[in-house]
Amino acid sequence: MASLSRALRVAAAHPRQSPTRGMGPCNLSSAAGPTAEKSVPYQRTLKEGQGTSVVAQGPSRPLPSTANVVVIGGGSLGCQTLYHLAKLGMSGAVLLERERLTSGTTWHTAGLLWQLRPSDVEVELLAHTRRVVSRELEEETGLHTGWIQNGGLFIASNRQRLDEYKRLMSLGKAYGVESHVLSPAETKTLYPLMNVDDLYGTLYVPHDGTMDPAGTCTTLARAASARGAQVIENCPVTGIRVWTDDFGVRRVAGVETQHGSIQTPCVVNCAGVWASAVGRMAGVKVPLVAMHHAYVVTERIEGIQNMPNVRDHDASVYLRLQGDALSVGGYEANPIFWEEVSDKFAFGLFDLDWEVFTQHIEGAINRVPVLEKTGIKSTVCGPGLSLLLSESFTPDHKPLMGEAPELRGFFLGCGFNSAGMMLGGGCGQELAHWIIHGRPEKDMHGYDIRRFHHSLTDHPRWIRERSHESYAKNYSVVFPHDEPLAGRNMRRDPLHEELLGQGCVFQERHGWERPGWFHPRGPAPVLEYDYYGAYGSRAHEDYAYRRLLADEYTFAFPPHHDTIKKECLACRGAAAVFDMSYFGKFYLVGLDARKAADWLFSADVSRPPGSTVYTCMLNHRGGTESDLTVSRLAPSHQASPLAPAFEGDGYYLAMGGAVAQHNWSHITTVLQDQKSQCQLIDSSEDLGMISIQGPASRAILQEVLDADLSNEAFPFSTHKLLRAAGHLVRAMRLSFVGELGWELHIPKASCVPVYRAVMAAGAKHGLINAGYRAIDSLSIEKGYRHWHADLRPDDSPLEAGLAFTCKLKSPVPFLGREALEQQRAAGLRRRLVCFTMEDKVPMFGLEAIWRNGQVVGHVRRADFGFAIDKTIAYGYIHDPSGGPVSLDFVKSGDYALERMGVTYGAQAHLKSPFDPNNKRVKGIY
């Protein structure tokens, strides 16, 4: 039997020429097709799928003529979604599988479950999966899912990796996940076969484990069937029927198969690597890429029994205990794309590319030296096979879930980036809530398909590049200020080149290039993606942007800390100009616009034209879908670059660009559900925006704008159409940093001349450019909320300290009002609290919050406040006794924040620690 070391030597001596060598990154596929059979861990399951085609035998049971929900795909996500739909009481739920359950990629997945990830939401999702597979399914059905709790061990061979694990340990304390940071010697005691000579330490999570993919899915299907759901195998879907309602909205009408059709208003696409094909049937874009991924299974290893599963992130390899053997796999920089996903592929595998796999062998032998002389029992190479259900990879390494913006009633549950089995239980539950109640219970914005702008989902190069990078960086340390190198320069605002020449270091947010901070040593452009030198591409040399990014790879204060400090203090002491052109900018106009605005926005926005209101948009559970500004417009019969012509009422909406697509989809869905006769117009690409903030902002802009900017003539929260250096602009007196300041909303063609005029006028006042890193610091110092950090769809404005944005004292109904009234009457079970520390240590979020010796929450967002010279953190706290969190409860606690296992004393604040009386925004200095 071949050993791993022999395979390594053979691969080195006889490298197989990749079919893509010399062809560049446009054709990255394997020439080898899928094989019919291999020696694999699930051999019986494989053999059952061979021989006479089971598809030809027809569906496993008759198709119903109608269904309330049809789930397509019998892998982990399909089975979990069906199970949770049935458990939540949904009748008439049907799952259609084209072959047999798990026949796609699920059957050969490793089935690992790690409880800790650098996301609080994912920790909650993982916890639910673990409950389902380790306890609930067996209690419900009497069947064992194959759950084995042998623990998990994360390997750190450098200081930064160990720091990352310490952050995970602190987050775990907020969720009751037991974990321990072990020394190399303690690791050796736990895992005697491991080489620990090059280790800094490890993170041990005793209650991690593995599940049997086939056993889990079979049990889920039986449990769902017992609750009235139907599972129909051998029934390929051939089409999605769609109808258009009287308002022009496309909706799901039914599902067509080779054996008949089912009338249904709701379809859930859980088809894995086939999800794009199913999406095309419905006219829905599904941005994912399928890749080959492999592992090998060793012969018996003496002494390996009962050892924990291992993730050696720095070697990009994992070791999964498989009885008395190990499965060895990992992630490489040159994965093979599966270019043409066959709809006939079932229980099939690909030939292993040893040249690609070699790097994992080296890492595995270094970590567990006995593997060098251990035989290989089998190789498993499947499309996207990886740690768990690796159906496919997505551009931002997050799943695709929720209702598609192109088609009402068409939901996605796919693209799980090697974590489908692991996240399946939590995501299946949330998807079921989404379908039944209109929203998930938890914050799933990071997974919501509506996060992507249509210009990105329409762009194959962007999808391919970003999906490759997400695969190649799957095991990279998750640093707070990392940025992608792939798929850049997709959306650039009118000031991009102007700012690039001034040393702007850009960040990427959903396709937009936005200013991050300004480098004093010249331009650092983002270059074309080089695939990290893979596929014969030449890696960029002397790449300034990549060098600056690499400097940010730290959990200490970054080397550019003082540069960002300069930007912040200039804003506080003189003035700074922020390019915010990437903001979303919509117009809501029409005869029903006022009625729609009253329902959509939590604040009273029906004020006279010229007023601007900061408000939230909520969901029916009272969670915050967005925060934004809404400016009332006067009716106009003549369109201009700064306003459309309209009758009735009109509003101008401005919100963060990273969430503009989410806002568009939310508003559109509400308008459709309310059958509102009004129009939503997206002008995000047509308008730029600069914000001038600081004590000198009035003096600077008085030289540029043709209007009186005094408090009396131009009050806070108002807007006017004015001339700036001869160009028409919409000026708003607003601030997101807590200073006297204005925003200028500018037609695209006028952005550069207006910006240059502002910079020229500001030269003698100390005006400088500043970016979003400064905004993050300045806004947290002032206590202003960031949506999707301080505010999420599962946070209410009352919990977040934004009750002033809710018109609860008026009789006007609005979306989410009833939920807020119930929450207020019952008492808040958690509150967002501000903390400061005297110790000057960096924090970035996920740190545990201690109150009187008990963990009561974790930090959502943290940054350094340069004006008060302190670290500032915001996090939601709860009362461990389960009671309401009153203001007295907040004030009476003794607090500490835990950073990487070390606690630091913290002071809680009920008001912003900077300018708590809001004098500066009024121009009082």
C-alpha cells in the first residue's frame, strides 16, 4: 500500500502537467472527468448508487399536485430546511432530490463540526447544529446520527495565530463554549503523536466532533416525514414556473419535473453546486463557483484512537479522526475549478491531482510524523468536497440565503464554502423562519443574497476571482483590517483618481472602492488580481497596496495608527473632508409616497420640505433593517440631476453604500407587500457626496457655497439646493462624526471641481483628507451607531439607545411598532452599553464583557478614540438572572473586558464619552 511519503516523492519526481499551465486564469479546469467508483469511507453508499440508473425508475413516491414549499436538493441544507419547516408547523412541505439523498457532494463530506468561528452569529448557528445532531434528532427519532464528540484542536505555529485563537476563546465564554489554550507540552500530552516543536500553542475545544453525513440526512428526512413533510427521490427538477402579478412583480408559481409538476408559491434552492443551474431556470443569478477539493484516508494508525480532530491553519491542512485512521485534506492556492457541472453527477468522484495535493501531505507529515510511513487506504476527490458540505464557493466566503430580489417566493440555501454540514442546522432553522415569518430570527444579513449589487452578480470575472481568493484564504488569519485583492475596482466613484493621487488607500465594500485612509508616501493603486501566482500567473512585484495591507496583519495597534490619529484630530481641531460618494442615494416619490414613508420609517419624516430626519427602518419583529437619513422634497414638474420630477410627495434617502442593496431590497419588498403606488429610484451612481466636518467647516464652506450658513439661516438637520463654485449641489447640515459640518450631494460631473474648490478654500484652515478608518474612530467616540455592528436586524432601536428615532408617542402606525410596544412594556432584556478603558490596548470586537465576575455579553464594535485618548467598545449586555436590564443595572455593575484571555477594567457610560451634551454639532466650541 502506498504511503504518504512515497506519494510525495512520486509527485515531486513526475509532476503532472496541469492542463491549465500557460493558459492563464481563464480556463482553470481539470481535464479528468468524474470516475464511477473509488475506495472511499462510505463505500456502501457509493455502491448503492452504481449500476442501473435509479432515475430511470421514476420518483420514489407520487408527486403531489400542490405544495406550500418545495425544497430542491437532498443534501445537508435541503434536509435541515425541510426538517425545520416541518418542526415549525409548515404543512405541505416537499423535498425533491434528483437522485438519492446526499448523492451530490454531501455523501463524501468529512462531517466535522467546530464550535468556534470569528463571528458571533456563526457561533450561534453552529451551536444549534450541534444540538440537533448530538441530541435532538436522536431523542425525536430514536436513530443515531453518527455524532462523535472527540474534540477539536486548532494549531498555532506563530504568535498571530495564537492571538486569533485567544480571541475565539474569549468569544466562546460569552456563549458557554468550553475551550482552553494549551502550551506545546500540554498539547503533546493530549495528542502524543503530534510534533509540537514548532508550535506556539493550541486551542482545544473538548465538545467539538464529527457527524455522519448520510446518517444525519437520513435521520432528518425521517423526522421531517414523521411531521408530515414529503421526501421524493429520483425526481430531477427541469423548470420553475413564474407568473407576474398586477403590479409587475414576478412570483413563483410552480416546479416542473421529468415526472410532472407541483403548483407552489415557494421554492427553496438547496441544490449545492447545481444551484446556479436551478437559479437560471427561474431567471435568478446565483453567484458561486464549484471547485474540486480532496482528502485522503490513511490506513490504521496505532495510538490515534480517540484523538481530537485537528486544524493546522498555517499548514492549510486538517486531520479528521476516522475510527483508527485519519482523513487528511486542506486548501491550496491553486484549486481546480469544475467548469461544467454535470447534471448526471451522482455518488461520483474525480481522479486525485497529486501535484495539487502534495502541499497538504507535507503539512500533515510535519504535524503528525507517523503519517510519513502510513499507507493510504483511499482517496476522495469531489466537486467542492472539503471539511463539510463544500458544495461551492462564493465571492465573499459566506453562504447565499434568503429570498432572491428578482423573484418573490424563490429562496436560496446554497454556497456554503465547505461548511454546509457544520452550519446546516442553524441555517436550516433560520431559512425556515425566513420562509414562514418573513424574516429569520437571527441576524443573517451577511448571508442574505440581497447583499450583492446586480452589477456584481452579473460579472463572471468578479465572481471567479473573489471565489478563488475565498478558497485560497480559507485558513488565513482573520485580521480586523484585511481587504480582498481579487475583484477590485468594480465600482469607483467620481473622485477615485483624484484621491488615489493623494495617497488614498482604498477599502472594498460590495464592489465599491471607498477611502480607507491616506498614506503620506504617495499612491498605492489596487492592481489586477494575480491569483497569488497560481495557474501560471505572474505575482505582482513591488506591490505597494499589498505591502500596506500586510502591515495591517496584526492584533496590535496597526503601524498606520498615527496616520489615522492625524486624520481624526484634524477633524476635531480644524476640518476634514470625507469622500462618501459610495453612499446609497434613493428617491421615494409618488402619490402614495407619504403613506409608504410613514409605514417604512420609524421616525416622523412627514415634515416640511427642506427637513432631514435620521431614522431607522424595522422589520415586523422590531429589528433594525437599516439606519439612514430621509430628506423631504418639494414637488417639482421639472427633473434635474438632483431630483426627479414627481407629483404627490417625495423623499431623498441616503444610507451606507455597503448596505444600499439591502436597503433597496427591503424597501422594494415592503412597497410590494403594501401595494404602494409610488416609485423608488436609485441614483447612487449618478451622484457623489463629500462631507466637510470640523470647527472650521462653516468658514471653509462659506467661501464655496452661495448661502448664509449661520445657525439661524441653516439649522441642523436641514437641506438646501445651493451653488458650490458655480455647480448646483444639495447641501445638508448633518454630521456622522459629532462635529459642525455639512454634506454636499453633487451630480457626478461636478464632483471634481466642487471637491477642488473645497480643498482650495480649506487650505488656510487646516483642511485635510480623511477616510473611513477615521470615521469609524470618530463615530464610536461620539456614540453614533453603525448599522450591522451596533445595529442589526435582531437588535431593536430601544435596545440600541435609539428610542428617539421611533414615533411611539404619535398614533401613526409603522412597520415594527407593535413589537417595540411589547418590548417596552415587558422591559428590555439587553442594552447596548459604551465602555472605556484606561489601559491603552487595542480591541476590535468579540471581546467578552464581564460584570461582577459573570460574562454578560460580548463587544460588537471597538476602536481607539484619539480625542479622549482611550479605547472605546460597545456591546449588548444581559442580566444572567434573565430579568430586564434597567439603567440601574447598567450603572451598578463592576465591569471588565476580556482581550485574548486577559481582562481589563472598564467603565460603563450611559452617554457618549465625547461631547455628551451635543454642543459641537450645534457649532458651540
